[in-house]
Amino acid sequence: MLQSFTHRDNPYGHGNSNIAFQQELDELLETDVEYRDNPSLARLCYLVADLINQWEKLEMKSRRISGSTSTQSSSDKGKHSRIDDPVGG
């Protein structure tokens, strides 16, 4: 999981968003004392989920600022291309 966002087998691994996310995750893991002292899958999942939540908030804020609010229905959300997936599915 630690390099899955940029792994060579991930077809989206060389995308800018994946590289940026992986860099932020690496920094977070290095600075998180609890994870560094006692690495666990539970702590890793918590940190990844928190980082994803931060990215989603920034994306929403960016859309509000630019004035492009998405009014996509829930049925349309599943129809977007996998290429749009920022973490490579």
C-alpha cells in the first residue's frame, strides 16, 4: 500500500495527482509518531482516509471558488471514466 499510488503496475501511477498524493502520504507517515513507533494497518488506513478527506475538501473548495459546482446525480457519478479517478481505482 505504501507505494501503490505510484507503483509501476498502477496504470495511473505516473499521474500528477497520484504522485502528489503519494508524496503527501509519505511525509505524513514519516511525521506521524504513532505510525512510526508502531506501524499498523489500522493506523495506515486512518491516515490514508484522513488524507483523502482533506483532498476532497480542497477539491470542493476549489470548485466553489472557480464557480463550477457539480450537480451530478448519484446515477451519473458511476458513469464517469476511470481515468477521472485520482487514486487509480
